[in-house]
Amino acid sequence: MKVLGVILAGGLSTRMGGQDKALLDLSGSPLIKHAIDRLENQVDGLVINVNRGLNKYEQFNFPVIPDPLDGYLGPLAGILSGMDYALGHNFTHIVTAAADTPFFPLDLKDKLFDQNCDITIAKTISEIDQKNLHPTFGLWDVNLRSNLKTALLGDVRKVMAFVKRNKWKSVGWENKIYDPFFNINTPSDMLSAELIINREIK
């Protein structure tokens, strides 16, 4: 198995006023840099999926790839972009991670791997919600590429709508002090992330 890491940063960041959210500062580094630092040592290669300002992401020294289909079609289009790159560079799987989630697990790839499934999706396990799925965090067999493109061209937009068409399972991480898949959508979320980082440092 040869795994390509794909950082998904192709959204419009509407709840951040349309700013390029992945490049906003979080504790002295761009938000996406936190995701890169957590994923790059788990995988055999890494790419960044963005759809605007591609040159701004060249500073991170990884290939920058846009969606292969026009229209900001959501995370599934970014996943397809990662599969396209993976197939052209001899990767068997991709593991995806959202750029706005700075605390995701350092064992993401290893824990998600299951040779009996085509897709494995992360979830948070807690006393409140036992099945809190995070479908932008997944391990995907690149042989699904043709089926995924067909689904996108057929107006499938929800990640789980495509996932459920295939052999899949979910794998859980415990929600302890904070959700490891806490993602930043608003300015107040950014403040919460700063508090988490400061607490971790102390």
C-alpha cells in the first residue's frame, strides 16, 4: 500500500467572510500548516487541493492541485482531484484531511486502514454522540476514481452519499478534552482553537 495524503482546502470559506481560511494565522502559523504538520509524516506523499490563489500555497513545497471539475462542487471534487494525482504517481490509496481541522489524530492513516473496505471514514466517539462521522477524513482506494467521477457528474455532492454506495466502515476516536476533529468555520472557532493550543502548550 502506498498512500498519498490530500489536504482539502478548496472551499469558499463563506462563514469566514470569503477569506482564504486555510492561510489565516493560528498561533503563529497558517491554519493549513497545522494540518500539513500532522499528516506529512503519516503518508508517502502529500498534495494540497485548492481552487483559488494556488500560487500562495507553493510556499509549503508540496504539489498544489485544483478540482478537476468546475463549479466548487465540494469535498468530493477535491477527493477526485487527489485520486487523479494518485493514479498518475503510483499511489494505491489516498487519505484525506480538511485544512481547517488543526488537531486531527497523528495515527489517522494507520487506524483507518482496513484491507477489506474500499473507504474508511473517521468518527468521534463520545457519551453525547456515538456516531459523529467526519467524512472529509477518510482512507480511499484510488480504484474508486471512475465511480466517483460518474457520481459527481450525476450531481452527487454529499460525501456520505457516495461513501454509502461502496464497501465502507467508520473508525472512532474518543472525544476527551476536545473533539480531535474540531474544525474552524467562524472567527469564534479560531479563538477556540487558540485556547486549545495554549492549553496544550502549558
